[in-house]
Amino acid sequence: MHRFVAAFVGLAVSIGQPQAQESPKTQAHLTLEQGQILAAHALDNGNPQLALRVSDALLQANRKNHIAWQLQAVAYAQAGQHAKGRKAAARAFRFAPDSAAKFQMGQLASRLAFQGGSPALSQYWLRRTAVHSPDSKSDALIAKDYQALRRISPWSFRLSGGVKPSNNVNNGSDAATQEIDGLSSHQNRFGPRAIALSGLIGTLDSSLGRRLRQSETSLTSLSGRLYVQRVALSSSAKEEAAALAAQTGTSVPRNSEFGSTYGEITLSHAFAAGPKESAGSARVALTGATSWYGGRRNYNLVKLSGARSWALSSQNRLTINGSAEHRIDPRLSLLRADVFGLGASLSRKLENGNSLSFSLGLRDTHTSNVNSAGTTATLRIGYAIAEAIGPAKVSTGLILGAADYPDHIFHNGFGWQTIPGGRQDQSLYADLNVFFEDYDYAGFAPMLRVRAGKRSSNHSRFDSSEFSVSLGIESKF
């Protein structure tokens, strides 16, 4: 057989189609199957150049021959031409007849992309491979490889989104008229934008990051994030809004009025901190961002933030964070503000593998707009179940909130009036999150979230309730 292979070196090879006339070169006529065997044997014997010539002839006979593309991909890999090999593997993936072959070719394309110095492209091919993964063991290996590539690649990308039916898409009031501390304020009727309106909320959250510098103890990175939220009012909400607009002499609200967009760029530096045995870490970040609402820019902002984390034990971890935000160039002077935040979170891994977490957040807003100047506090208790329940992983949370706006003013029908003692809000929300990790596509799986709760206030404009069910996508790895 070695003599048979050697005899073809330097010959013109004709595969699968007769020649109209004699070539001045010596010709060897092979069937498609014989050509594939010859190319495979050439690869086994370390002769990628012959394999390339034979695979070229095979592709001249049939450009959709996935085996020929595979042979060519392996030949380019042996020759050290990884970029060409990846492109050939991509063609083999495209023309592969079944999932098993596509899985094999996707894996090959991912390896060649990595060997060619492109870990981000290798991640892309891993996700395409995940679509055709044959079993859970392969899923786990893909996830492990993806995490390894994430550590290697200087680029990172995240994407999530969802659609959420809600009874309150505009954070409106449950009340129809304005009441202060339980007393009616001249029966001022709320307009169509102030009451709770039902409909759909669609969100898209994406981020792109680039690692600038990394060592064993530190990481400096630059990242960008874009968050987009759009609202579609229900038919009943449109009818209710139109009726209120006619009664109050205002315009009918449009969907675009409730849409929001937020974009930011962040430079961050994370580093190990404290004794090595404490597994402590710290992070500082500088963020520049822009906020839009209703199709109009609200303000730009600059924010400095920091966090410090400690491993209290093998099961417990504590994190403290803080931030200072300055809003600049606002659309309206009332939107100018300085916001200071302080938070702490404690997470504990239980003996059964489940996890329990407590998060406390404090926020203090300084602004010339007295209705926005105040303090808020939020406590969240979370519980995550480690073992899947059927095809899904489940987590839940309870959120308690309180807010105080000491100089809140309102319009009583004749003029502006201050609420004695200010405005105080209390809120209680619960959420249930179900992640169907077994029903993924390219590593993205559906996430079902149910959220319900209520906010109470001494000013009826801020009495609100929410019940929403959202279906979105999240990455498994």
C-alpha cells in the first residue's frame, strides 16, 4: 500500500469523472471512495500535500462532499495552516448530513480556530457544536472547554433577553385619584401616564469586554454594555388610557414613551487582596454612561465604584461595595443629581449543596428635585437549589424595601404643597426563577421568571402592584 501511495506523488489525479482527451501528464482514474481512502491514507502517513491534491480533486467532482472538506481540513492542520483548515472544517460542518458529523466538524473547527490564535472564534464554534451535542457528558465537556477559553481569550461577550407580560409596564399607580396620608386631595384624577397600564415588556441586555492586562494576582479590563427595554401596551390599557386622556384633557400615551435605553463603558481593575488564605479580592471601576427614556436622552453620568470580598470560610463569603455617581448634562435641570450607594452581601453554601444569600443596599440621592432627593434601603434574601428539579434549576428570592423623601411636594389642584413629614414608601416583592438548562440551543437555555409584589406609600400616586411572567434566554456557560 505504501508503494501504491507513493506512486501518486507528482501525478495528476482524476476523481470520479472520465477525461475527454489524454493529458500530457500521467493520469490515475479513481472512484470517489478510492480517492477518499487515498487521501486518508496520505494523512495517516504524514503526507498532507498529497491529501490536499486528492481532496481538491474530490471537491471538483462534488463541492458538497463533506468528507472531502473534512480531509482537507485535517490536511491543512497537518501542514500548519490552521486558518485554511478552520474554513474547510466550516464547509464540512455546513454539508454534514447529520448531527453526529456536524458535532465532529464543529469540534474540529473550534480546535483549529484555537490553534490559529483565535480563542474567541473557537468559543463561537463551541456554541455551534453544542447544538449537536450527543449527550450530557459532551455538554459538560463543551462547558468546561468554553470556560477555559473564556479565561484565555482577551474578549468576552454576554447576551440575555426576554419578553415579560405585566400588569404594570409603566410603574404606575394602582389608585385612580390622588390621596395623601389617606386624605383625598381635591379628588385630583390621575392622567393616563400615572396609572398602572398592562402590556408586554421586551428587554435585551448585551455586553462586550476586552482584557487589557492580566497577571496571577490582577486583571484590568475594558467593557461596554447596552441595555434596551421596550413596551407594548395591551388593548385594554390603550382603551383605558384613551378614556382617561379625554377626561383629563391630556394626550393619549404611546408605546415609545415608556421605552428606555442605557449604555455604558467601564474601565475596571480587579486584584487579590489580604492574606492568601482568605482568598480575598477587590475591584475598582470607572464608568461613563448615558440614559435615555421615551426616545429622549435623560442624562450622562460618571460613576466610581469599588468592592471588597472575603472568604470567611469554605462555605461563607462576604462582599462590601460602594459607589458614587454624578449625573451631568441632563435634559432637564431637575435630572441633575449625585447618587451614593453602599451595599453588603453574604452568601453561604449549605451542607446539601444549596445556597443562601443576603444582600443589603443603601442609596442616597442628592438633587435639586425635592421629589427625587431621599434615601432608599433594600434587603434581598435569595435561595438557590443546587440539584435540578426535573429539567430545571430553581432559585427564589424575597425583596423588602423602604424609601424616605423628606421634602416631597405635590399639586393639590390650586398649587404646589409640601407633604408634612415627607413621603414614605414600603415594598415587598417575591420572585421565582426556573432555568431549563436541558433545553438549550448553542448553550443558551430558556429562563422563566415570575415576580409579584406591592409598594405602599402615603401618597397614592406611588401605590403600585406588579405581577409579571417573563420568558428569556440565559447562557449555560
